[in-house]
Amino acid sequence: MAELIRSDPGDQVAPISSTGDPTDHATDDAWFTAWRRRELSRVDRDGLTYADYTGSALAPESLLRGDAERLLGGVLGNPHSQHIASVRSSADIDEARDAILAFLGASPDEYRVILTANASAALKLVGESFAFGPDRELLLTADNHNSVLGMREFARRRGAAVRSVPFAEEFRIGMPAWGGGGLFAYPAQSNFSGVRHDLGLIALAQEAGYRVLLDAAAMVPTSRLDLARYRPDFVALSLYKIVGWPAGIGALVARHEALAELERPWFAGGTVDWVSVSHERHRLASGPERFEDGTPPFLVAGAVAPALAAVTAVDRDRLARHCHRLVARFLEGLDARRHPDGSPMAVIYGPTAAIDRGATVPFNLLGPDRSVVPHWDVERLAAARRLAIRGGCFCNPGCAEAAFGWPLERVGELLSALGEEFTVPRFGAALGDFPVGAVRASFGLGSVMADVDRTLEVLAEIATAG
Ligand SMILES: Cc1ncc(COP(=O)(O)O)c(C=O)c1O
């Protein structure tokens, strides 16, 4: 078992109550209940209990209305021209970059923002451009989203070693065995287990000769990432995960010198100062545009600053504190639910205490006969009760392998044997007595205690029915 690194909860999560006053909890919940009534009335109108915030946040109504006004209020054109509609779009794009920097407490003297389609596109930009090589490895962690794991294909093509830091206890990352340097890529918060990983690893990796890519997609919706304090070389995020709008826009936030090291494998419209066909030469643009292939998302760029302002306006410390309480209540509630014979109704993967974690909880329901209720049945039965939760492996196979205790040799054999015939149920049937997926409940801006209670109630109904 690898050595466990303790993260500093004070860095990332506001305390439950600085005064120890239990009414703080009710006050915050009342505040968010009022906010939700104002900003997400469509959720209640739909009779929906939404617990899939790690999938996507929900956009506040004032943000959507404001954006409709913005779009209707003036002409926006392709930013690569000089006319007024184009100049307006360029200004929106600059404003979006500034707003993202401010949201992360990053100085423009140190960081640049490249606008992308989503977090995956930001990660791919680094993967395809990083100078991997025989002496510059890719060091991953067992907990990573597929969009980070996919970088190993670029690393391997360049002859680089790819290694993975194993889990220590409770899905936390162990102390990496540093090698000769390269790129270290890990999530600030797991999209599977909700674990907040230690941001202190950033400086350790950099001292060991690595550039650090922090996948912040799952962390920044409910917690502050302060780039004045922690200084990863690259940060990836998606806007729709933060506040539900705008969709189709993400960012790679990169330190100047780390960005300067990246070697773009091609050029595209918008990324170049000039291209010569007859001389087969080109020169890449010097600013972030060098990484922004084609026409940027000019219609939604103007929504970025208001979207981030909407989160800042709710007070991010209050939001973090509230989410911390929501997840504590959910964990306690799920752990406490029992069948009449006293057996548990759920198995929770990852930490069962609300420490160093976000409001994302993976679990499987157990029927009265103690067998796992297949996650696809739970998802379907929950949907019928208007509860929005997610089932599967959540694009995080490292966490899935660890959670479900799969015999890894057998998994390899099955993947080869099933080949093109692979489906999750077939894989599960061949694997035997192991779950092949979990259910994930996640809470965020717009969640209130009543959502947690309703989620628990529906899950108990499903588990009881078996
Ligand atoms: C931790 C993490 N990283 C990366 C991604 C990929 O984000 P996107 O689908 O917006 O590209 C996700 C999406 O769920 C995520 O949770």
C-alpha cells in the first residue's frame, strides 16, 4: 500500500461552522432554498430531484435571461474581422479570458487562458503538444477521467513511459515515486469518488522536474481553486459544469513558460500569423490564439463573465460549506439505511466521512438478499420517480477497477475475448459476481437538504423492492 498523503482540508473546504452554531446549517439551507426558488423554478416545476451536478450544473434563470438579452442586444460576428460585430465578439472573448483568470485568482502575468470546447479539448491540447520522450514520461494517477488517461496515447507515440500512481486508502492518491520528469496529470477532485486530492502534490511534482496538469473540472463548481497559492502549469475546466451555462466552452489555463514549451502538431484557421502554400511554411500566432483552432465560440464567450459572476455572487465559501453539509447528510443517511434484518441498503465507495471530499458519492444499492441491485435498474427506477442520478463507471476506469474489486487478470482476458462483442451486461455476465458499475449522486449550486432527503427516500424504496 502506498504512503497516504494527507491533504489540508482547510485549504479547500470552508469549515462546517466557524462558530459551532448549529443554526448556521439551517440558515444556509434557507438561503439556498430561496435562491433555488428564484433561479431554478423549472426544476421544481418539473417535479425533479436533480442529483447529477458532477454531470452538469444547472443554469440560473437570471443568467439565461441576461444572456438572451445580450444576444438580442447587438450583432455579434466572427471575430476574425474588423467590423463592429467582429470587434464586439473579440471583446467578449478577451473578457471571458479575464473572467476565468479572476475566478481562479490567477495573475495574467503568470497565466494565460485558451478557450476550448470543453475540458477534454483542453486536456487534448496539452497531450498532443507536450514534449514527451524517452526521458520525459507521463505520470498519471489511478484516479483520472478518461479524457486525462487518453493522453497516454500521445505519450506512447513519442516513446515516453506511462506510469500510474496507485491508490492509498479510501481512493486517495499515494505519494508518487517520482521519475526523471515529464508531465504529472491528476484531478483536483475525483469525478467518481468525490475525493479532493492533495494540491500540495503540485509543488512536489514541480520540484521533481514535472510539469503539472491539474484537471479541475469536478472541483471548481463547488470549491475555490486559488492559482495564486497553488501553481499548476496547466488547468483544465468546462463552464457548463460550473454553473450550467454557457455550454460548449471550456478552458486551458496555462503558465506562460509551460505554454511556450508546447509544440503544436499542426496549424489551423485562426492559429497562424501567416501560411505559405508555395513555400510550405507557416508561423503560429504568439498569443493564446495559437492554440485556438478555427472560429472561437464567439456567441457564448460573452456569457462566461456573467456565468462566473453568478457563482461568485452566491459566495463560494458559503456554497462550499453548504455542499459539505449536504454530502455529510447524504453519507450518514445512506450508511444508516438498513433492511429489516439489519443488513445495509448500500455499499459506498470511497470515504464515508465528509472530509477532504466534494459532494459526489458513488455507491451501489443492496437488495434485501444483500445482492447488488444493477446500476441500470437503479437509474431506471430512479428516473421513474423523477430522481436524476447517474449510473456506470463515470469515465473513470481506475476508480471502477478499485471499487469493484475486479480480478484484473480476468478482466484483461475478457476484454480480449469479447473484442467487438463487448457490452457492459455481457462483460458483467462473464465476470461473474462483481458489480460492473455504480450509482453516483452529486450535489451542487441549487441543491438543498430536501433534495438529499428525497434522494435517500427514493433509493431506500428501490433497495427495499430489491
Ligand atoms: C474530472 C473530469 N475531468 C474531465 C471531464 C471531461 O469534461 P468534458 O466532458 O466537459 O470535456 C469530466 C467530465 O465529467 C470530469 O468530471
